[in-house]
Amino acid sequence: MESDTDFFRIKYLSGTLQVERLHFGGNRVFKVLYPGNPVPLLITQAMKSGRTAFWTSIPEGRQQEAEEIGALIENYYNSFA
């Protein structure tokens, strides 16, 4: 079950990040805002061959953050299940 909230917060490393859920052409994209950093992280889930989902950054290049924060976003939504 998903929350109707488009904004939420998650704890990451030693701080709290604000996350905004966006929709583009039927795809969910998450905009992650770091305190004091004007450059947000945009992440989404994509499919590998074999139909395995993974988190990736848009544009590519921040893969480790995308995977770590994507897992926290999944935990956030699973807390409503």
C-alpha cells in the first residue's frame, strides 16, 4: 500500500533526506534533497535483462547512492504494508 504523500523523509548516513515522489510518463522518479546541497539526486527503478529491478540515478553516475537510498525508499513504502 502506498501513502498518498508526495513528500517524505528518510534517514541516511548521519542525516535526514527529503524525498519527493514524481511521476513522468507512468514512471516513478524520486527526487532526493540533501541538506545544504543544491544538487538533488534523481533515482528510479529500471529493469535488467531477466526482469530484475534495480535502482539507478538519472543521469547515470551516482549508482552507489541510488542503490543505498533506493533500498531506504523501499523500506519506507514497505512500512505501510
